[in-house]
Amino acid sequence: MARVLVPAVAAVVLAVVGVTTPIPAAGSAAPVPDVNGVAADVNGVAAGNAAIGSVDLAGRWSFTPAGRPATTITVPGGGWYKQGFTDVSEATYSRTITVPDSGQPQSAWIEFGAVNHQATLSVDGRVVATQTTAFTPSNFDITAVAAPGTTHTISVNVKGRNALKTPAGKYLVPDAASWSEAVPQGIFRSAFLRVYPAVHVSDAFVRTSVTDQSLTYDVSVTNTSGSARTVTLGGTLASDNGANFSYPALPSRTVTVAARSTATVTVGPVAWSLGSASYWWPNVPYRQGYRAQLHRLSVHASTDDGRTSDATYRFGFRESTQNGEHYRLNGVRLNVRGDNLQGADYDRINNGGKGDAYHTLPGFLPPSTGNGGWPQAVDNYQRLNYNVVRIHQEPASPYMLDTADELGLMIIDETAIRGSGGPQDFNAGRANMVAHARALVLRDRNHPAIIRWSQVNEPNGGEFDSEQFQRELYAAMNGADGTRPIIAELGTGGSPNQYPSMTQANFNLIPHYLDGFGRYGEQTWSVAGRPDGEGEFIWPACNTKQGFEWFATATAAKRGKDTSDIRPYTLLSAWASVIPGVRTTDFIPEEGGRPVYGVDNLPDPWSNAQIQRVQAGFNPVAAIDLPYWSASGASDANGSFPLPSAVPGYAANTRVDRNVTVFNDTLTGTAVDFAWSARLDSPTGAVIASGSTTLTIPLGSRVSQPVSFTTPASGSRVYLVLSTAKSGTTTFTDTAEYFTLGAGQGPTPGKYRIVNRNSGKPLTIAGNSTADGAKAVQQTGNATWTVSTGPNGAFSLRYDATGKVLDVNGSSSTTGLQLQQWTSNGGTNQQWFLRPAAGGFFTIVNVGNGLAADVYGASTSDGAQVVQWTANGGANQQWQLVPQS
């Protein structure tokens, strides 16, 4: 990371590849050792690492809110809101400083880890510069007004988000979460006075290619002196965590840097032949104690006047790409399954005041007494089988990203730009928005854990969105990096063709809430030539046990449709103490209410049935009977799985045929060992049948594996135990699936009128049409259906007037799709579970997709459509089978 120069800068490039521009750098607090003895710092491992002198400015500063008397405040202290100044929108900070004298030509900088949002720095009353930022560093060159060894008064006038609005009340800055009162304002994260050589290394950006087996890096050299300097750059590579590699030698480069300017030099490409063990890989499948491979680039600059400058940058060797319909990591197809971390919720925790959770709440910090800190949070995500976290709206601290690098958690890094609800004016504040997007990339781009950038959240939810704005954001982020895919996360109503001219190969749109708000569903977007996914679903039901169950069941269903990116929203409302130490009573989440689980009511999360179900649904090598999961997908208020009413029943001595989907969402090894056993009356009961095989499953893909057995002559249940293993290590075991034994749960085969409980009208085919595809409706009359038994306790429903069967068009899983008749073909889209409901009624549930036959809108009118819908127990989904002679 480097600092922004106040004067104009010039770029000089000594290679034909990759020109970069000068970038902001974070300040650094004193390192805090973590439990493993590794230096940990909320400002990151690379903060200020080229400095030759550093003064920590943390402490009490004079503080004068606009229109009020002077008082004092702690810097950083989480900003002013956290310290009780909850109605302040503008204030001035001030204190004295003494500039260190390094004994050589130097430059002096005031570096703030983050200031929200506009900071004007003055030295002895003389304005140096104004910077408008959001969650990224603000750094000021004071060399011209602060000589070595001299003492000065510095003041920083800061305008928070509420001082930066249009006359219509819209924000001119990306504020992350306007709904959260506690988003940090003012100076937060850190404050430092740093001294650098007059000519120094101010940045290095390391770019790695698995495809080309090469490493390239861009080094920025800043010359704050009044004369041009010739600089020779050298570099060395080393392991960051003790591994032994034969690193390639790095060539030297020489560049002339004009006075008061910055030049950027590209070194490489350099051949990299260290093998896949040298690559950065995520912790997939989960391994306790895993550490990802990281490396260090040390840069040494020698000037023609004999001065030197040194800096070290950490990186991972990896390649993240978007290849047509799939994402890839290091050339391997990558499916991401994980979370959206909304830090603004945790900002609401009163931890010595509300605000700035990422830098002050123990669960986001290095481990401390009684709290495992952010490393424990990362382990919690990974143990859930989440492999990605989108840091949603409020950018992470550099320490959080450092930890993700080390522990192998993939990150989607998102800007603080938000369209939903229209709080930000993308027109009037466009320059601020675009600058923020660029600054975030420049701050974070050396982190290998970041696999994608998210340029905006739900832009279509406001009045100011435009394709031109999105193109400018993309250009800013891609121009500052160019090595990763970029996405825009669209809110409800978004279209795959939202920005028709944005056809860049590394750009994609990810939709939200395809099934609607607060509902179980199985819809996905399928866009030719682009990876499919869904970035948010479930909210605002996520703070209920029923909604938490959907994290497992809906994710499993969407995985079964080959989606590349699945992220429910949001785990913190279901399990608040995924961030260690958080209680359910600590905060009110965005949607209201309280989280379901916290340390106060879930002391052992890994024995909780819902946590275990989520682990199973996200397991990279899961073996899932998808129709079985779908049948209980909507669950009940208690989050039960399976629902007793959804469990198939079989008569004695009946053949049972199931198709189990086995996933291989790991990054190495296509051989998956699959085993199953059918056990009587308990998951550990007598084995009545079993089988095993080794499957070949391409990475990032899945196969369907049949399982068949015959029910015994006696007993009440048969449990189906499923497991997978790779290289002899068990990766998945599930015992939740069972079947009831006896006469079965459905009606006796025969001829029936099928009458809706809500309307009292029978199921029929519109106009008694004999055509394939004729639609199902309710209609007063005497229409009859012949109910026949099928495989696995299912039934077929044949309309007597036409001889054709009730059918789901194209095996679709779209809720609201009208049912139809079709010539019988034996497909699961023509098979139906008839599950008992209260009072002798049945729900009619499709075997193929788990959706129930429903009279649309609970209509009582003749001709009302009969559609498929998520089972909800409503009277319009209950049917009486009236026997006919």
C-alpha cells in the first residue's frame, strides 16, 4: 500500500505490461500478538512498512463539534458516534505533533487508517489538502510545511455522512448502511505521523498467473525531493510461513523519477515453477488448523545519491477467473457457498458505545482472553462448510483480510455503495462513489483471499442507477486490478440484461431474492455464458428458526441446479455468535427482532441440529436426496427436518428406489467414495441393505447415484445413512433421512373427485381439452381422476376425461407455474406424493421438485389456476379425495 500524493504525479513504466497509479496506504498500530505468536494488526501486515520513523497519534485530541464548545475525544476510538457524539455531523480534531528527524532527506505524512467521510487537514492553520473517503485510508503529505524536528499544530476538519447530502437529503458519499445509526463517523482505525526517505518505495502490486506460471509485480517509487532521481530496484522472494521453495531470482530495474512525482515500474513476468503446493488454496474441505501458503516480496530501492528504501509485501500465488458459465480458482472450477457479513448490524452492539465493530469488538480482533477473535470467526464459517464471505457494504479491516489470507477463507470484497432504498445519489456523488471503488481495490488487491470484487449492492433499487455509472465503477475497479472477476449484486426486479452493453468477460450480475422476501424457494438464474447464482435470499426470515433451516434446504436445492454462487442472507441473524462473544440480546438486526442463537443460548453450536443441517447442506462432498430435502424444504416454525408429514411411507416388502446426488465441490481429486446403508428403526439399527462404490465426479460438478432396497416385513422406520469419503477420509455423513413402514401414507388406489378444501371445487383440466399441455384449474362439476401407485410411495393422477396425467411442464421448479396434463411418460414431474393433512385431506406434492398443488391466490372462483407452490399448509393446498364408483 502507498500514499496519495497531493501534487500531480507522473507514471513511468519500464515494461509493456500493467501500468498502475499511486495508491493510498493505511497507517499501522503497534502489533498485537495473536495466540500463535504472529503479529496481528487491524491495519494490516503491509501498513507503513517502508517508513523509517513512526509516531502513533492515538490518544486524546481536542474535539470541536460544529457550533459547540471544544472538548476532547479519543483517536481513533471507533469514531465520534461510538464515543457518544451521536448527533454530530461535522467536527474539528486538533493536536500538536513533532516531526521526527531521520538524519537524511525525508518526507513526512499524516496517515489515517480511515476517516468517514471528508477530511481537510491543516498545519498551523495552513490547509494542506481535502480528501473525501469511505472506509479507506486518508493520507496527507505535510513535508512542505513540517520540517524535520519541528513542532506544529495539526487540525482535521471532518464532515460525516450527514453533512454530505444533496438538498433532497441523499448522501453524496458511499455510507454503507443508512439504516444503521452506528456506522462509524469521523477518524477511526488509526492515526500516525510517518517519515519516509525522500525517495522511497510507496507501493507494490503482485500479479500471479497459474495459467502462464509467472509472477509480475508493479513497484511505485515516490520522489518528494526537488530534483529528479535515478533509482535502481531489486527484489527477493521468500516464504511467509516457513515452507521451503526454490524461488526464482528477480531482475533489477532502473528508473528516473522526476521531482515531486511517482513512477511505476513493472517487473516481469518471471517464470514460476514451484508447483501447486506453492499456490494459495482455500480451506476446502475444512481441515482444523489449516494454513494457506503465502509468500513475501521484498523490494529494495537504491537512489543515485546513495540513499535506500525497503518494503515487504505479502501475497499468495493464485489465479481467480470467470470462464464462461463458471468461476475458476487456479484453473479449477470453483463453486462458492457462503455468507454475506453485514458489519453494520454488529455496529449496533454497545461495546463501550455503539459503532465500528470491525476495529473495536473483540470478535473481529486478534484473539484475547476469553475470546477467539476473528480467527475463531473464520474457523466457524469454515466449519459450517462455508468457503466464502462477502464483506457486505462495510469494507473489512485489513486485519480481517490478512486473517482470511492466512486461514484460507475466500472473500468477496464489496464497496460501500448501496442502491436499495435510494439513500445515495449516484449522480451528484458520482465522483465520490467511483473514487471509493478505486481506493478499495488499491487498498486490498494484494490479498489472495479476495476472489472477486462487488462494485455495488442492489443499484437497481434506487432512482439514480444507470449503465454509465456501472461502467465507470467497473472501469475504476478493473483498471486498478485487472486480475479478478467483478460483479454487481442486483436487488429484486433486476434483469440478466440489466446493463446490456456490459459484456466484459470478467463481469457478471448476481441476483437477490428470486423467490421473494422471507420465503423458502428453489429458483435460480440461468444465464447463458455467465456463472449462475443468487447473492441474497431468505431475509427477513433469517431471524427465525424456520428461516435458519432454509439456509440448509434452499441451498441444497439450488446447488442441485448447478449454481456457481449461493449465499443466503444473513447468518448473523440466525447465529449471531458466529462472531465470538456475541449474544442474542446484544443488537437488533436490520430486519428487527433478535437473532436466533448467540453465546447466551447456544454454548455448543456444533451439537445443534440446525447447525448440523447447515453443515450438511453446504458440505462440498455432500450426498443429498434432493427430492427428500425439498419435501421438507419450507420446514415449520421450529425448523424441523424432516417434517413428519413429508416423510414417504412404504408397505412391507416394497422396493424403494432413491436417486442420491453426490457433489464434488472440492478443488482436487475426482474420485469420491460413496456408501449407504438402510437401517431398521434407528440410524444405528440393524442393516437391512447397503452398498458402496467409487464415483468419478469432475471438480465442481455432481452425479446422481441410484440407491435401491426392499423394505422389511416388520418395523416402523427405515433410516437411510449416506456417507462420502475422499482418499480414505470421511467427508460427509448424514442420518436424517428415514421412511415410515406399514400400509403407506397415501390413499387406496382408485377413482376420486379431488376437491380443494378452501374453495370446495374439484381439480379439472380446463375445457376438458385433450391436448398435451392443457392447464389445470378448479371448476364446479364432477371431474374424476384415477389415482395409481408409483415408485417410492408416490402416485400418478390420470384425468379420466382425457386419459392424460397431471404434469409439471418441463420439470420446472418455478413457483407459480400452472400445472398441466400430459401423456404419461413415468417422469418424476408426473409423480406425486399424497401426504395426509388434518381432517382427512391431503397435500399433493410433486416428487421432482417438492412443490405443492395450490389454488392460486386462494381463489374460490371457477377457472382459478392450479399452480405449484412452496408447501405452506394452507387450505388452498389441501385436497379431499372423494371416492367415486
